[in-house]
Amino acid sequence: MFIESFLLLLALHFLSAGRVSRWEQGIIGGGAIGIEQAPWQVSLQLYGDLVCGGSIYSESIIVTAAHCFFDKNGNREDDQGYQVRAGSALTDSNGILVDVVDIIIHEKYAYDRNINDIAIVSLSTPLEFTSKVQPISLAKTKPSPGSIALVSGWGVSYIFNDGTKLYPTHLQGLTLHIKSMFSCRLFDASLICAGTYRRTACHGDSGGPLVVNKQLVGVVSWGRKGCQSSTFFVSVPYFREWILNAIASIQ
């Protein structure tokens, strides 16, 4: 209780000083960024609530994670309720809100094992590219361990001991180093590992971009309990052919 009270007072102090407090931070260990710093970032919403992030591939195609379209019991959500907000660092205002009209999930996605966690969505109205709305290209090769990457999203910023989660309303960003799969103790060519203790993605960042040299190299997929260590990203180079074939099937 003392620690929580102290954190609350600290947050109020930062707010009064005109700074961005920990309560307004998103990704664990990250900080607020403008949408111009990640103009490919979108928020994926279900009946107005944030469920995931995503990346703009073209005027009408968004790349995201397959599990964004399932509830906690592994049941498929109502496809009719999804929308994408682009061009805004906020999840609830500004930019443009567009309906999702088509969703393609990897045919071998398995919710219980969280494999092949990749999907694309098609928008009802093409996006107009501006300084705040830009596509990102799909990387052809995996980044080497040690490469510097940017992950962004509106995921959990802080988890209390009782499990209570704090979510930001403003887009957050964090630079990470790509890690070897050996150091992450997982050997799966379809994944990329990045992040460290208290510098990682978390709940709500799912589907969002991992970017190296302004190319999409990964999609936020899953992490270990409590967002206390590395995050695992679906490898875009590994699934690049599937993504392009899926896009071709609806265009």
C-alpha cells in the first residue's frame, strides 16, 4: 500500500510539472511518442475498445496478429465490430476511424499453442497518406542479434502486485535490441525475440510493429508472465510470402 501511494504521489508530481508521468506511459519502460515517429502504427478496436495494434502496409491493408480476433477463451470475436484508427497517437480521438471489411487469419494459426500468429485486415475506405499516415515495407531478412528496433503501442505500462493493469491513452515507443533465440531459450524460426527486464511490450501491444531501419520485421505476439522479460514477435520475413499471398487474395 505504501509503494502504491508513493507511486500515485509521484505521478501527480510529474503531471503538475507538465511532464509525462509513468501513468501515461505505455509499453513497459517506454515513453510517449508522436504518431509522426511511427506513422505506420494503427490501433485495432472492437466496438470502440482497443484490442491490438497494427501496421499499415498499403492504403487498405493492415498487418496484425491473429490472436487479436479471438476472446480469452479462444472463441472468434464478431468480425463486424472491428475498426482501425490511423493517423493519431490517441486511441479515442483524432486521425481517421475506418471499418474493417475483411480479415484473413493464417490457416494454421492455433490459439492454444499461439503459433502462426499472423493476420491481415482490409479496410472499407482507403487511407490517405500524410505525415501521420504512412505505409511500411515488409522486411525480407531477419535482423541480426544486437540490431536496434522500435516497438510501439498502447499496451500496459505498469502492473501492480495485485494484478491491476494501467493502460495509456497516448502512443508509446521503446527501442529494443534484437536478441538471439538461444539467449531467449526458444528455438523457433517463425519468431523474433527482443526486450529485457522492464523494457518490453505488454498486454495491449499485440499485433503492433517491431521496426528495424524503417522496415517491419516483427509483429507483437506474446511474452512471458507479467511482462517482466523478453517479448516474442512473429517474424515478418518468415511469413512474408504468406502475407503477400493473403493480400493478393483480397485485391
